[in-house]
Amino acid sequence: MSKRRGNRWGLRLAVTAALMVGMYFAVDRFLTHPDTPLPASWNPTEPLSVTARQNPMTLWKLRNAMGARDSCLDALETGAIFQSISDQEDSNQCHIRNNVRLRKVSGANIRATDTRCDLALTMAMWVEHGVQPAAEKHFGMPVRAIRTQGSYNCRRIFGTQRMSKHSQAKAIDVAGFTLASGRQVELIKHWDGTAQERAFLREVRDAACDWFSTTLGPDYNRAHADHFHLQSEGWGTCR
């Protein structure tokens, strides 16, 4: 390459770099300026709010929030009532890290449940954007309580030597819902119940598949006839 051609490439590279730096600062100023017209829910520099309307930024913000304890706790505060508690280390295989005691999500009470912050945050998103809309759609009222079967349980998967995701509080089991009227909708009783009950339970199952990495229910096997197994890790199984 001639010296003149080399100089031209060097100049182009310098100009391109200068333009990219300028664009970066322009975009950064646009996003962070207090008078920016971009709504907070669309702004990637703004933290996740559980109650914000979903958009293409939501999952990105959720993953970002789950990346650190403080950001997870901050996001969880926007859609749940909980207490941040000390981690529980029973063994290398059994523990709860980033531990919270969850009591309420998106207006629905639950029995006090110790679990990981990231799982609690995912559950809050599911209840806010899946369970409550489905309840309003099919019953004309919100869910006021969710019956769980717990999250942390130091045990193996039945019939195998593999540890369950419950052993690290990476899963939670949900058995039923209580509506604002007091009416109960339970998986064991109503999975094959009225058309209204069947539609509601399948809609919340499908919504869980959008938020959790693994969702197992009555369609999976007999062991899940009475609950949804909702897991933060997995290969996208949805049954």
C-alpha cells in the first residue's frame, strides 16, 4: 500500500471514530437529559418497573435487573412486598443466594416464601402481565391470593440422582389462585373444570412460558397434576 493510500485510510478511520464518539455522546445526552421525550419504559438507561407496560425493552431490562442484587431488589420493589434476608447456605448443593422473603406480588398475597430475588422478580412480572390480565379477562376481577407449594427444598428430582432446581430456590410451585370475590381456582380441581376455569388456567400457564425458562403443569405428567412448576433455568420446556 502506498504512503498516500495509507494516509487516506488513516484519515477515514479517524473521521469514523470521531463520528461514532460524537453519536455516542449525542445518544447518551438524549437518553439521560431530564427533558428527554423518550418514555422511561422505552429508555434503556432507566431501570425496570414491574408495572410498566411491556415493550421490546422489557426483557432486556429484566435480564439487566437480575444481573446484580441491588438492581434486582430495586426492580422487585416496584411490584412486590418482600423482605431482603440473609442468604442461606446449607451445602454446596443446597442454598438460597440473593435471598428474599416474598409476601405479595402484583396485588396478590402469597404465603411468606423464601426464594431468590431473580425468581421473585420473574414471578412478579408473570403475575403483573399474565395472571392478572387473564383473571380480568375470564372472571372480570383480579387475583387476590396465590397458593404456592414453596420454592426452596433441598431434594433430588424424584427417581433420579440429580438435584432439583428447588435445592437452590431456582423454582417455585403454584397450586392455585383466589379471586377478589373469594372464589378459588385450583389446578387439581379445575384444570378440567368449566370452560372458564380451563381457559384461565391454560392462559396463565402459557404466560408463564413467556417469563420462566421452564414451565411444567398437568399436561406434563402426573407429578404436576396439582401445580405449575416455574423454573428460572432450563431449555424452554412449556407443558
